Amino acid sequence: SKDLKGAMETLIEQKRQKLSTVEKLDEHMDFASQLIFAQNRGDLTAENVNQCVLEMMIAAPDTLSVTLFFMLILIAEHPTVEEEMMREIETVVGKHELQS
């Protein structure tokens, strides 16, 4: 638990340093950035920020896997939607090989 907390603090500090050196903030504004700025304004404590980032790291894989599972089921149940998606992918990707 201490190792994980320390790792989160390190990641947040790295993000904080990156934000202080970027020229255009809008290109780097994500949820973690918003949390850091909320802490800077005094809306959140450092512990609040650490806890939010930790919960995102722990919960995201579970929610993502469930979401992907149901998305794949819905695509399989609606072949016309799957065909439309494949056409759009082919339009965007063209002759290039798909990559993850």
C-alpha cells in the first residue's frame, strides 16, 4: 500500500512538473491535470488528488473491461452496425495495417 501510494505521488509530481513547463495547457488538460489545478486553487488537498488518481488506476481496468464486453456483444447482435463501423475504419485507416 505504501509503495502504491508513493508511486502515485511520484506520478502526480511528474505530471505537475510537466504542466509547469508546457507552452499550451489545452493540449495537456486531462482529468489528472484538472485535479492538480483544483489542488492549486485550494479546492482539493494533496491527499484528495492522490486518492482520485489511485482510484482511477485501480477501477479503470474493471470498468473498461465490462464496457468493452457489452460493446462487443452489441456489435455482434447488430451486424449492420458492425458493417458500418468496418467501412468507417477502412475509410480512416485506408491501406495501412491496423495497430493496437
